[in-house]
Amino acid sequence: PSHWIDEAGALIVYGSDATIRHFRELAPLEIPFIAHGHRIGIAIIDEPSTEAAQLAARDICQFDQSGCLSLQTLFLEDPRAFAPLLAKALSDFQKSHPRRELTPSDHGAISNLRHETRYLQAQEPDKHHLWQSEESTHWTIIHQDSPELTPSPGNRTVFLKPLNQFPKVSTQHLSGIALHPFRERTDLPSPRIFPLGQAQTPPFGWAHDGILPLRSLVRIQTLA
């Protein structure tokens, strides 16, 4: 309701970038405005293995990629060699943790992306490849040899890219970067760096989007 904005001491918005823009225009200038818009998680896998595939599958499948930390793109030296391992891990995860029921629109988004990938593969067979669950949309793996960071339609759809493409991707919407094996790095453009397999378990004191929003909501009176 519009009167909520007039009475608010602060406005905190979670949602798409369009939602953020809508409420930012409505917010009075005198109150704090904290926004958490569209974000994605990615991974850098330097040592691909069956274990790495299982850890990646967990980060992809938990919450069906509805969370801002869900992995949508994995960067590897040889993405096509890793794809069969990931396909097996995603298939196993589907058996133990079945995906939620999808709407026709959700199914359509995945099917359309698969068709588009097949078309691109026919045009440039070295740059595009597709692995998918049989007779279902349970999981989808797409190899793209391109610098663009493509948004996933979610629901266990993931992109694999060559590691040499990583410096070229846009990092504006990154929420976190998973590493395997994990080591402390300060050269990566992300508010959270974490071990592969732990995307959905951020620490309690994590600075969401790299900020501490509660601090900006505290009113301080100085007597001096």
C-alpha cells in the first residue's frame, strides 16, 4: 500500500532490477533505501573431478537456483571434459532430491534455451554443446565458448565456460564465487568467496552484497 512508504523509516527491497528501480523512484530522499537486486553465483574449478562435480551439483540444485547465491556458470580449463561428470552428479541429485514441479512457462524457458543451443551448435560446433536429462527438463548443461555471462532460466540449468573467459565477464551482478580447491584470494570481484559446495550456507555475519545494511538503519544521537 502506498501509505506504507509515507510511514516508513526505511525501505528495504528484494527483487529483480526492475523491482528495485520501481521502489527507488517511490522512496523519499530522507529515508534509507537498501536494495538487493538480481544476483548470481559462479564457480572456478581448477581441479575437476567426480568430487568437484558432486559439490557443484549441490550448489546448483539446492533451491533450484532460486537463490542469489545459486551457481549458474562454472569456469574450467576444459569444460567439455567436465560435463559428463557434472551430468552424472546432477542425475544422482535429482534421484535423491527431486526438483519441484514447474509451471508450463518454466518448462518452456528451458526447452527454448535447449533449442537455441542446438541451433548454435549446428552453426559453431566447437563453441556450443548441450547435455540434458532424457525426456524431461530436470537438468541442463550448456557449454558456451563466449565472454558473455548468460542468465540461466534456473531450475538446474547451468553454463560451462572456458577459464580464459573469466576476466571478460561482467561482474556487476555477482553475489559469490565458489573455488575448487579453495584458497584465500583477494583479486576476485565478488563480495563472497567460498569453497565449492557451500554456496547456500553463508556465514551468519556475511555482508550481503558486500554491505552491512543493519548498520545503516541504526539512528545515532550525539550529545557534545
